[in-house]
Amino acid sequence: MAKPLVAIVGRPNVGKSTFFNKVVGKKISIVDDFPGVTRDRLYADAEWCGRYFTLCDTGGLELKSTDVMWKHIQKQAEIAIETADVIILFADAKTGLNASDEDVAMKLRKSGKPVVLAVNKLDNYNPEKLYEFYNLGLGEPFGISAEHGTGIGDLLDEVVTYLDNFNKEDEEESIKLAVVGKPNAGKSSMCNKLLGFDRTIVSDIAGTTRDAIDTSFDYNGQKFTLIDTAGIRKKKSVEEDLEYYSVLRAFGAVRRSDVCIVVIDATQGVTEQDVKICGYIHEQGKPCIVAMNKWDLVEKDTHTINKFNSDLAEALKFMDYYVPIYVSALTGQRSEKILSLSQKVLENAKRRVSTGQLNDLVLDCVRASEPPSVNGKRLKIRYVTQTDIEPPTFVLFVNEANLMHFSYKRYLENCLRKAYDFSGTPIKLLIRESEEDG
């Protein structure tokens, strides 16, 4: 189940990252930072009063700056704003309200997203310092001190009030499929072909992401909602901006989906933009099917499929769990299999393994290959349990977390994948130190 996204934005040096670290580090159950291919945005899962959400920290916004670096940071923040369900705008009580705050506030009002105003660095609470921030037109400002942790509870109480509708919508039985990819890869043709099979269209619903259309339909007794990100064009934009806005819309579709279908033009091969989209899907922990489209146009010999598989594996080695399929939206070749594959990878993403089976498996894996010693100390895995699904998340309690080498962690993940079918979905292994003496 997709978690709502809460984005933290504001001008530089207002304490956004301090707040991010404070909230993320609040409980031991919070998931570690997602390994991101984009380093300007940090994501981590968080919980407040039983409400689960993903928190996104962004770089400082200087909207009127012409500096190349600030323009790059601004684009990353725009991605966060576009894909967020709730936005926290940070301001600084010590420096007071300034023009940059007003610029950012105007941008957020235009977004139509719920915005909660946090006025940070209010170490000694003085309500008079909050009055001027009402001028931003964003409602009541919440005075906090991220460094000392004061006022954060009231702020988060306000944030989670906006998550109720998200959670109710997410309880629908329909499988949400996001069809994403770069322009001209064949996304619209793929959607049309999928909708062309024997099915009953329920409704066409305008999506929360602009220029995306949600179409609900039934297929073999299963309800699906197809999120098409086609029609993303700005006639007056330069080519670079076309690519940027295409990826931006794709990110919004990914956030709302249960399964992502990445459509790649087989006649062009895997491009940098395809990798970026797949990287974001990986960050969000979504099941993924890679559909190599226009397969009918590729000249083939006995080695063609192996060459394509090899190129895919190299480009997407950071998410080697993806499921590839070679299709033609034009002729319909294998297109119908995408729907059954989607059901399968979502089933894998929801797979639960009992604690007893997990511990027996890990014990066998350790016996087969003991962890290497570090400075005379050896890792001891005392207990394993599954804590979450979508993606399947496992917590390993060990004697010392720093003894878990990434290669051994990878070995354990491979053991899990060999024992249980997790194809198409990422899995997470979190390392925690147990209280038992080593």
C-alpha cells in the first residue's frame, strides 16, 4: 500500500533537515532512508500516532536566483511538491518573514496541495513572532524548535489530519497500474491495447496528477485502475524542459500506483531517462515490470533476446528484481500478459513469511556461509522477523550492526529470494542491534 508523501520545503537555512532527522529518528520502527539515485531529495518512512507516511526533505528554495546550482535544487523541490500529498513550508522565526518566504508560499498556493506552515527556531516561545507569518495566507503558523523538539507534536498532529482521505482511498480493491516512460515510448498505445481486451470500463476519473487520466476497468474478475501519463507536452518548452516535465508527471503516477509498468522503446534501448524513472520506482519500493515495446520492429537473430536481457541487467542492476517482458502495443504481442504479471508481482509484494520460517532459513544460510569476521569480531544474527509488506520488509536483530557487511546483507537477500518468490518487488533488510549482550 502506497504511503502518503509529506514534503518539507522552504528557503535555505530554516532547519528543514534538522526537523527531518528529528521526525525520522523518533521511533525504532522507522524505515531507513531509501537509497536514492537523486541525491537532492531524501526520503524516509515515518509514523505519527499510528499514521504512516513518507517524509521528503528538499534543498533550499531560491526561486529568483539565476545560479545554475539553485536552479537544479529548485527543480528537485518542484518534483517533491508535484508528487506530495501534504506540504510543510518552513520559515525562520529569528530572521522573520522575507520575500523568499512569500515567493515560495505563492508557488505552494498555486499547487492546490494542503500546506502546513512551520515557523522554526522559536526556541523561547513568543506568539508575537508568529503574527507576521499570517501574511503568507497559509492559515495558522505552528511555532516549533526542530533542534529542541518543541512544538513538533502539534505540527505533526495537523499534518496527519490531511492523511485520512488518502488512507480511505487507498483501501480500494482496484490494482493501480502506472504506465510510465519517456515520450514516444508507446505509453498511450500500451494503455489503449490493455483497455482493448475484454473488459468493462467503470469510469474515467481525472487524476490528481495533471495530464494523467485514471481509467478503471475489470479484467478476468479483477478490478484495475490504469494511470496513463501520456499527453505531457509543452509546445513552447525547449527539449530539456520537455524531458523534465515528462519525468515529473511520471513521478506523480508512481506515487499513487500499486505496480509500475515502465514502457521502453526497444528500438532505442535503455536510455538515461528510463534509468531515472526506474530509479525513482526503486526509491518508492514499488513492484516493477519493464515492458520493452515495439519488439515487432527489432531485427532479431538467435542472440537478440540475450543481448537485450544483458543490456537491461546492466542498466538496471540497482533493481535486479524487475520482471522484463517484450511486447508490441501495435500488434498486441504479449501485451495481455502484463495484467497477469501485474497481479503476480503485487502478490509477491504482499507476501508474508512467518517468523519461524524466516529464522530457520537464516540459520541455514549462516551455516552454509558464515559472516566474515571484522577486527576479530563476528556478526551474530539472533532473530529475524517481517515487519511490513509492499515492499516486504525484514528486521534482523544482531549483536553489532556495524559488523553487517553489505556483501553479506546481499547474500541474505539472495537467500530470501531463492526460498520465496519475490520477483518483481524490492525487499528491505533492516539491521537492528538487540539488547542481548554479544
